[in-house]
Amino acid sequence: MASTGNTGARPGMTWPQTLALAFGVVYLLVGIVGFFITGFDGFVSNSTADGNTDTLLFFMINPLHNVVHVVIGIAGIALSRTLAGARTYGWLLAVGYGAAFVYGLIAAGEDWDFLNINAADNVLHIATAVIGLVIALGPVTSTVARSSRV
């Protein structure tokens, strides 16, 4: 029997959709929890410039960083509805977090770092970019695709 790529999360939902949904939910929750830590003051503050360190686990955050997480989370939830949307979300993660990784290599520890990024953030950003590529490019087998080739 051919695999349909269904994970059981929702009927007809492929694994890239499930992964996009999971990442969307996690990033949305991280963004919301981040506001409990940072509040809304010092929107682009960073620990180097102001001497205050707001962290969530090992990751430095500020309100702008939280907003980015909320937006990424909402995008993941919304785009997980279709396989094409999940693939688009994967590309957004790959390009966006790839760029955030490069930014972090340059900005971490600098007074002008408006996202308040540290080494732990950089590791998470490159890992998220790789997961984005997996969502965007990973194979999905389906009975429809198989029967159309015959």
C-alpha cells in the first residue's frame, strides 16, 4: 500500500504541513511567553547597550524579537492548511532564518543589535533554516501522484 504522507494530525495533512503547523504553534507560544519576560518597554533594547539581559531559556530576547516570533508563528499556522502553503512557509523559514543567522554572526554583542541576538540564537536560527529547507523540499508520496504517472 502506498504511503500518502499523512501523519494523522488532520485527515489529508502531509508531514510538511504538520511540521509547519508545529513550528508555527511553537514560535507563536515562544513569542507570547517572551512578552511576559520583556514586557513592551525597550522595544529594540539589547543587553550590550543597556546592561539588562532578558532571556528565555538560553536565548536573548526583546519585544521586537517577540513580535517576529509571533508573526512567524501565525504564518506557520495559516500556511499549514495546504501543502503549497507549507512549502512556502518552509522557504520563508529557510530564507528568513538564514538571513537572521548571518545577521547574528555580525550583530551579536554589538550595541546596535536591535534583535538582541546571542550565540544560542544563532544556533537556533541556522537549525530553523535547515528545517525550513526540509519542509520546502522534502518528498511527499501520494497515491494521486503515483496513479497519475501510470
